[in-house]
Amino acid sequence: MQSYRFSGVLAVLGIALLWLPVVAHSQALSPTAQRLLESVRFLSSPELEGRAPGSEGNRKAAEYIAARFRQAGLHPLAGSYFQPFPIVTDLRIGAGTRAEFTITVERVDLPRNLWRSYTLRWTAGTDFVPLSFSARGTASGTVVFAGFGISAPERGYDDYAGISVQGKIVLILRGTPWDERLRSKLVREKLQEEKQAADPRYASLRYKVSTAEQRGAAAVILVDPQGDSSNVLLPLSPEMMSPQAGIPVIHARRTEAAKLFPRERSLYTRELEILRTLTPHSFELSLVQATITVELETSQAEVPNVVGYVRGSTPQWAHEYLIVGAHFDHLGWGGSGSLSPSREPALHPGADDNASGTAILLELAERIARNPLPRSVLFIAFNAEERGLLGSAFYVRHPLLPLDSALAMVNLDMVGRLKDSTLIVQGVGSSSIWAPLLDSLAPHFGLTLSRSQSGFGPSDHTSFHARGLPVLFFFTGLHRDYHRPSDTWDKLNYEGMALITDFVEAVLRSVAQRPERPDFRRTQAAMGPHGEGRFRVRLGIIPDYSDQSDGLRINGVNENSPAHRAGLQADDILTALGSYRIRSIYDLMEALQHFSPGDTTSVEFLRNGVLQKATVIFP
């Protein structure tokens, strides 16, 4: 498509063109590369404000994509290019949020019934804040200091050894005792001798809360270790709401939390002893009673996926279709997903992530609308991917076309930094046709493919592979600008993007012309920090991170896994594993620590609203 057509689309949207001159890099770009540049430059422009879901900039981006679909001749489904779904856009501290402590002063010269008590009240928003994933409600109980809140039997370390937190308020330090930033030179050397590297899993706030909850804690107070920022409170963020904890959780200023400790066992000395000895120093503050109430208020909005359809040219095949997807949202002004070293809000343009994939999707849509494939193609620009694949997860639960008529899903995410002609392709193991097809096409484009088998990963193809579709995920790799304000349009390789566009189009045309459908092979999830973790046993499920059920919704089950042999299926909601209550992946991670190969336990789950029970055997 020529530049004047692109300008016409912008004029339809009422968007000024003065800031958008025709731009070339160090040399003149090919027509395809120039069109891709123009798309990326608009999508990553300040006018779109980083395209955060629920923002005006995100709305403008959605309208721009729909206008491009309309101008190219793509058909809407259900009368619209938009598929709206709800998200939380704002999270606020409710008026009833409070933290109150009754502290009894011990007097050795008086009987206990004459000891004096006083009340300490914290101010919400100043002395403490609820965590975004906190449960709503009130909890009361004795305060217990549980160190860093870690139970790590494999390290011989357990902050919960020798204490009971059942029905109590647990005060926990953030971080880990193995974090070298907290340690003296002497202890760092000891740590290196013992080969105890810091494990980010144990620093996770959700891990700490889940561990306390599994042991019966009524609520959790999180406090920062000693340091320059130990009184800086965590911000509330809608992105961090799900999955929700089952108990109230607050983050307190260290100076306020320190007032709860007796002089002879201060917070400062307890922390130092843990760091010095690498052993727990947990204890009950028996003279401190706490009542914590958390109220959180939310605002919701509907945001759209943008969907367009090109009907296939061969009548007997046109009912079958390929899906091409790319998410168009980004981080707006930063927030919890930002990797910027600065805490100050800053515009995150998201040129590579994922204006690049959206630009290629638009180019492919226009090409295929002009020259349709034998089978149909469904183009989806997903929203709220950065919030946990929300848009694609909503789509697979509410498909606009039958999913069993889909041949495969192709995903484009961060495809703007092609280097040394090497393109990363994931999901190659999800169908037997992928490897030979890719190998036959790549040499014609001068591409070297870096392949991986798993159809699961941190992007929207995961939602479709979990539903039984072959997938391919095209990606040019991470870089230092990822999720930072420096991910700008001028750093992308537009001729590389043009090459990827040609290659992906060739893949789509080859698949669409095959007489047989691609076969489906379910791959194993390469679980990272948010998966089942590195435990002695694994259940073998793919969690649905977007779901907010009172349990852990299963998006998929690995073949021949303990979950598969127990009869668990996609859309089941896991509620218990043995005696452990499961509300989130973090609860599952905590529960799995307590099982070994050869163990047998029960699993409880909801299927179509009916509670069911099965037996799991860990091989």
C-alpha cells in the first residue's frame, strides 16, 4: 500500500500528519519497509501514550487498526471489527482499610493483669498500603515474625520451623537471606563457599504470601529489609491483581513495623542475625495483637481485540481458516511491567513490543485481502497481552469462529530487531509439518532459523496451543530496550521486518494450499518463574493466568503427565492438591514442594461447576 493510502486512514481518524514526515534510515527503504516504518512510527508515537489497555491511546490504536482492516477490505465478524472484554483499569484504597495494633507493655514487677496496653494505628496510604492482589476482608490475631517467609527444605532453611502461624498475622521481610546486596563481604564469601545462589522464586511476594497462607496465616504484613528505600511503599497496580490471595496482605513502612518489636529482639537485630548466620530467627510477638482490614475499590472498562476476516478463494476449503495474531497494547507510562531503572512515570513507546508485530500483521492483512489464500484467514490484534494474555485468553473462550475449523495460529511479537538474518521460531514441535516446511522456505529468504519445540511461551500463541492448535511464534529476541522508554521506532530494522513479512506470508500460503490440515502435537511447556518451578515432582498443567476464579483454571494438560493420567482437562478449576488449598499458580508451587516421586495424593477440581475428586500419582 502506498503512503497516500496510509495518510488517508489517518485523516479518517482525525490524526494530524505534521509530525509524520516520510522518513528513511541511512539509505532509502524498500516500499514494504517504508510502510512498516510508518505503521510503527504512528503506533509508538506520543499521541498513543504507550497504548496501555483502557487508555485513550489504546483506543486510538484499536480504531487505527480497524480502519486499516476496513480500508483493506477485511470483513468484520458479528457486525464489528471490535471484540470487547472487561478489564480493571484503576485500583484504589477503600475508606475502610485500616491496621490497628494493641501492644501490651511487660512489667516484671507487676502481675500480668496489671500490665498496661496501648493502641497503635497505621494510616492507610501513608504508613502502609494493601497489596494489589490482597484479599478483601478483616483478620485479627497475634503477630508472628517469620523472617523472610521462606520454606526451602532443599537448602536446609525454613523460617516456619518451630513456630505456628495458624490464625495469626505474619510479618515477613521482602527479599531472601541469600541476596548478596544485603550481605557483608564475610557472609558473601561464606555464601559462595556453600554455593547458595539467590533464587528469585523465594523473593516473589506471591510465593511468600502463599507459603504463609498454606500454613494457616490469617494475614501477612510485608516489610522491606534495612536500606535506603525501606520506607517506600509499593504502588497499587491493576496489572498485579490476579491471581488474588486468599488472605489480607499489606506492605508497611519499616519504621512503623519496627515499633511492634521489643527492644531486646528488634527487627534490626533479628534481620542481622538471619543474614549473619543464614539460619532462621522467627518468633511470636505474643504481646502484640493486630487487626487488619483491607478494602479495595476498582474501576472497570471494556477494551477491544480487533478482528478482521479474509474469506478463502477455494469454496470447499473456505470454511477452514488460519489465525494470524499480534498484540498491540503496551505499558503506557510504565507501571509494574516496566524495567526502567527510574521510578518516575515515563512514556513507554513499545516500538518493538509490539508495534512491530502489529505492523507486519497489517501488511499481511492487506496483501492477503488483495490476493486471498485458498483457505480463509482470521487476523486478530490482541489487547491486554501485557496484562497476562487477557485478550487472547478471552478470545479462545469466546471465539468468533469455531476453533475446530482453525488450522493453526501464527503469532508475531517483537519482530523488529532482526540481526544477522537469524529469526527465532517457537512452536515447531506443535505439528509434524512445521520443521520440513520452515527448512524448505528459509533458504529462499536468506534466513537462519533458531527453532524451539514448545508451543507455550509468554505471548498469545499460548492461549491457542492450550486449546489444541498447532502454533508458530515469530520473534527476533530480547534486548536492552525491552519494556523501557528507550524502545523507540528509530531502532528497528525495517528491511528485516519486510523480510520477515515475506517469509511469514510464504508460510501461510504454503499451509493454506496443502490438501490436508496440519496435524496437532501437544508440546510440553517450558515452565519459567511463573510455571510449576523446579521441584522434585510436577503436575503437568498449563495455568490460565488471566482467569480470576476461586481456584486455578487449567488452560491445558501435558500429555502423559500426572494431571493427564488423573483425568484433568482444559477449563477444569483446580481447588486442592492433597491438603493444600489451591487458588493460584503460587499455591500450586508451594504445594508441590511437599511431594516426592512415588507419592500419591488427591486432587479436587471444579468441572462445569461440579466439584470432583481424582487421584494423582507422581512418577
